[in-house]
Amino acid sequence: MLPKGNSKQNIDRFLGFQNDYDRHRPTAPALVIEVLTNYLGSRPSRVADIGCGTGLSTFLWKDAADSVIGIEPNTDMLGKALEKLGQDPQAAASLSFVQGYSNQLPLVSESVDIITSSQSFHWMEPVSTLQEIARCLRPGGVFAAYDCDWPLVLQQDIEDQYNLLISKADELLTVLLPETERAHKWDKEKHLTQIKSSQAFSFAREIVFHNTESCNAERYVGLTLSQGGIQSVLKLDPSSLVQDIAAFTTAVEQYFQGRTLQVLICYRMRIGIK
């Protein structure tokens, strides 16, 4: 049974495209380890990554903590994470993945040093989730919700087309789905306010940083098509975005011209220290 405060629509939004998601989405930057470990003041004994998806933000910690657990409600995303873990025996010594929910974590109270939520906190009911995070963190433990900005930094015309494509997908969903069946996300700009308002943390702040990753036209387009709104439309009415996706793909291919480039990825992290 789905715990109160969770949305089946939010969870199901990510069904069926775990392979493309894992292939195209950015991996968590190593700087995350440095920043959070420094705030903790020591090497973490236990790290939990909630809403971990396919583990892109979980495997990061395999050599940086004694024990790491990825927690994910979506069965397809979780299955991909477990598949990857099965292919990495060394990581399996410290990592594990389980199905679970952000406001009902399978963790003992005050047992975790660091809890992270990468690209996922905006899908969680913030009040009950922050209460649960505070329960699980040890005193002095660190929570971090971090996201990268979309689209990735490239070129004005392509970024404009990206934003138009996302907007059209969102508009189509208002026609294709009744409101009660649509996913709901909370405003990322309010993450820090929510952390402070929870009164569960003695310190909170926002940190802005960047990373670069290799990207070609195929990945840039694939990353765009991995966005939940577009995926939702493609499941319901694939033909409605064919022309828009084709035009966007052509523009991206013309820009990259067969090259693989280093693309700038901007991140925003909101942290709370218990």
C-alpha cells in the first residue's frame, strides 16, 4: 500500500524508460562527496540516497562511505539500479538498493550520516519527507537535495527550442490527462525555504557549482527526451510531438556536427545539517 503523502502518478511517471534515462542523464559530480563530507567532518559510515532512480547518484559513494543504500519507489528504475549493481561486484560490497518511499524510509532512527536526493526532491511531499529525513539522520548529519539546471548550457536557439518542447509537452498533458491523473512536482526554488521551515536542521544554505560531461548530439537529444513530461506525452500520443522532436534533433545535430564536446552542467544544492 502506498504510504500517505506519496503520489502514484509521480512514481509511475518514470516507468518504462529506465535504460534511456540511465544512458543519457548526468552522473552525480564527485564534488558532491567533497562538499558533504567536509560538512559532516569525517568519512561517512552510512549514506542513503533517496529517490535514487537508476543509481546515478548512488554509485558515486561506493568508495567514499562504509555503507550506501539507494532507496527508490519506481520498480523499473530500481530494477536498472540492481542490474548495474549485479555487474559491479566491487560496488556490491558497500552498496545496496531497496524499494522505499521518502517519508517512510527503511532506516533506523539516527543511523545515517548523509542523506542525498539528486534530481528527485521536487517529486516528494516536502513536509513529511523532511520529518522522516530528520528522524533518520544522526545529530550533525547532513541532508542535501541537489539538481542540475535544464537545459544543459549550449546555444541560445537550441535552448529556446528545448524550452518550447518542454512547454508544449506540458500543455498537451493538460489535454491528454485529467488533473487528478497528472504528476505533481514541488517548486525547486522553495527547497531551501522548506528545509528551514521544517525546523529540523540547525543550519541550512544553498550551494551553486558546476560540472562538465562529454556530450554528443545523440546524448543531448536523448537527455531532452528523457524528461518526464515528454515521456508522458510519448506514451499517450506519440504522434503529437513528432515534428517538434524532429526539428529539435536537426538543430542539435547541426550544432554538434558529429563532434563530442564538453558541456557545462550547472547545479544547485540545498543542504540542511541536523
